[in-house]
Amino acid sequence: MTAPARVLVVGASAAGLSTVEALRRKGHEGGITVLGAEPHAPYDRPPLSKQVLSGAWEPARCALRTREVLSTLDAEFVLGDAAVALDTATRTVRAESGRELRADAIVIATGVRPRVLPGQEGLTGVHVLRTLDDALALRKDLLGSARLVVVGEGVLGAEIAATARTLGLDVTMAGPLPAPLALQVGPLVSGLLAELHGERGVRLRLGTGVMGLAGEHGRVTGVLLGTGEVLPADTVVVAIGATPATEWLADSGLRLDNGVVCDSRCRAAEGVYAVGDVARWHHERLGRPVRLENRTNATEQAAAVAGVILGEDRPYQPVPYFWTDQFDAKLQVHGLLPPDAEVDVVEGDVTARRFVARYRSDGVVTGVLGWNMPKQARLRRQEIVDVLNAPSPTH
């Protein structure tokens, strides 16, 4: 296989930058162009809901690399110009400005787009949090507000609620699930998170659907619950998940189904690959398609794709991993935590909120979770690796 002379990376965040760095690290000497929709140089997203939102970090601290380091990559960064179309046959991407970029290999790293509530675009004071500009706009509103309602009880919503509460706001979290992160960590840990948020003063209005928003004179005034109650708010954050940013690929001929569908090498078509939040690839060990929205995967998948582009032939089959920080709780999650899994605490003490929990389905270890025990959780991760590396059953 001949290495491509030119590589185009569409998306200038962590997955895109990691692809460029991995290509150079693995010896690629050809041209590389990075096309990014945002005007900012590549930056890290996890701090947005915590350090940037709280004001502990200046925005510049989120930059993934200094301009001097970026220049050593010998890559062209075309920023502030979103991709709008892909011609797969000629591997040509058209940008919003009309610019056309052609390459021998294209890596799609366009991430996800936050879901919104009907009518929220017409009201000021309603926010989503995905970009650096989103975080700065939300922080500005929070500093002038007394009451915040967070719609959504997932990782992002819980982190925003915790950060806003530390800023002194009256915070309410609303959503249909019974506890924070109920889908991600199961009832034991989500119940502990509910206790933690309640102790710190976050009002939990969970287990009830959100029907919409209330407003006056173009400004949000509250959140309407399925019960008919309105939760008063000066500011609202909508954190109800995200959808892969694939609209620009509608006429590309690529298969789009909850992301860019790829094979086990993260290849969507000949010479076209996907990485990060937007990629849905076949995980050989799990035996099914997987799409992961987390920072660790962005880096690991980028390295795998760079290798494939340069001639390596290995499937990408990671142990999924994510983390979240809320108040003084630091959770690390390795593997998969099915909601119906059997959970046992294998180290530490739940009452002390310092423990490692192991998750099993049909007797097989699928995941481990550490609550303020990162090292111990990382060591227990080996149990999942052993399962993934076991010989596949023959039929």
C-alpha cells in the first residue's frame, strides 16, 4: 500500500489534531490540511463545563498545543470555514466559503452537535454547551443570574449543575431519568450521585419529562415539566445529548446511521475514515458497532486511523473509558456498564465515597468504576482486557 501524498482532516478539535500528530509521529511526510468550522485553534472540551465555566481557567489554557508546537507539525490549518459537502469519488471537500480541498485520504472528525428543545432558539438565556464560545456565553449569563435550571441528567448536565452550584447559583436539575447518570453508571452509583448533588444544594426534579420552555419578552423565564409545573429560571442549560455532525455528508454516498458507519479499521469508504465522536465503527471483540463520545477515544482512535492510512492493518478494539468530575467526586469508568449488570464493590467503602465497583453481565466482567480511586480502578481494568482478549467462541 502506497502512503497517501495528501491527507485532509475535517475537524480541528482533539480527534483531528491527534490524527495529524499521529501521522507525523508514524513518519508521514506528505501534505496535511486541517479544515475546522470554529475560528479557534484546537482546544480541549472537557474543561469547558468545569474549569472554564467556573472561571478557574482562562480560555487560552484550553488550547491543546501552542502555536509554536502546531507549526512544527507542518500542517495547514484552515479555520472558521465549515465543511458542507464531500465528493467521495474524487475525495474533495467543499467548504462554506466555496473553497474546495482535495486529498488522497480524508479523515472525518466533525464531532457532534447538541440536541435542542423546541422553541429554544427564539429565547435568550437558553444555552447548550459544546464549544468554547458556548462556555463563555453561558458563564457570562450565570454571573448575572440567581436561578439556573439544567435540563438533562447525563454527564454534561451533572457537571454543569455542580459547577454552577459552586458559583453560588440556585440550581435545579430536571429530566426524565430517576438519578444523575442513570443510563451511564446504573442505579447504585447514580443513586450516590443524587445524594451528593442533593447534599450540595442542587434541587433534583428527576423522573419527570421536560415539555418545553416558558418565556417573556424573548427571554426564558422557566422550564415546563410534564406535570404542568414550571420551574422558574433566569438561565437554562439544555444538556439532552448530541447527534453526530453528519448533515454535510448527506449526498456523499457514505453510510450514515448514528454517525459515519465504518469497518473495524474505521474506514468509511476507500480513502475515507472517521475518528472521534462522529465515528461508528465495528468493534471486533464486542461484535457490534460502537460510537464513543469521550476524550480518550478521540486520541486513541486517531492513532489507530493514522496507522491504517499508513499501511497498518489492525482493528481498532479499545476498552471504552470516560471520566467525570462533580464537586469532590472523581469517577473513572472503564469498559461497559449495562443498566441491568450485577454490581459488586471490590475495593474501598461506598459510605466513605471511595470505592471500586465491578459490573458483570451473565457472569462476564464488562466494566469497572472507580469513585475517588483512580489507580485501583485502572488496575481492575485488566479484568475487562482479559475478557476482550479471550479467544472468540467458535460456532
